[in-house]
Amino acid sequence: GGAAASQVIYGPGDIEGHRGHDGRYYVLDYARTCPPEAPPRDRTAPSYDARGVFYKLLRPEFLRKYKNTLCCDAFTRWDYDPVAAAANRRDVREATDYLYDTVIPRFAAKVDAELAAFAPTGGPCSTTFAPPTA
């Protein structure tokens, strides 16, 4: 066979493709195919980690239900176009805020409500939680 045709890959800027000595093709460094959570706005916050954008990634389950597509290179140097980068950071920040301010509290309330049936008082779970006996 001849040379393979070029293909566009939508993914992180550091993704790599190689042809092995066995003639097969391999894709490397595709761990960041999901966009990162936005880092804390306050860089002095204890939770701030400049490298967090490389491993604190939004879950695919969240992304499938989220209203917009997001850039997996947001908040990294791979997102180098100033206009696009600003929009990508804004979009990822909005998604992160939605996750923390809406999705997680709704989920926690749902879990609390479902577990309330098991609490002795019928109220929210507490240290007095006791599952029903068989």
C-alpha cells in the first residue's frame, strides 16, 4: 500500500498517531478527549492546581447531556487562538458552573430524598442512618 490519506482528528492538541513496526496504526495521548473542568477563579484558593486541566476532566455522561460542545484544549496552551480561546474558556466555565451549581445539587437532593425512606425519622440521612432489616 501507498501512503495513507491525511485525516482530521478532532481532539486534544497533544494527541499522536503513529504507524508501528508491525504496520498497524496507533493513537497515543488521547486521555484528554473530554474537556477540563474550569479551574477555580481564585488562583490563591487551596483547590487551585495549574495542572488540573490535564486530569480534572468533565465526564462523558455530563457532556452527552450538556447543551453545547466544549473544547478539550480549553485553559491550555493548545488553545492558542486568542478569540477562540476566550470563547472556549467561557463555555467550559459555564459548563463547570452548571455542573457544580445545578447538576450536583439536584443529584444530591435526589439521593437524599430516596434515602430518606431508610432514615429512622423519615427525614434526610444523618449519622443515625439505619437500613431496613430483612
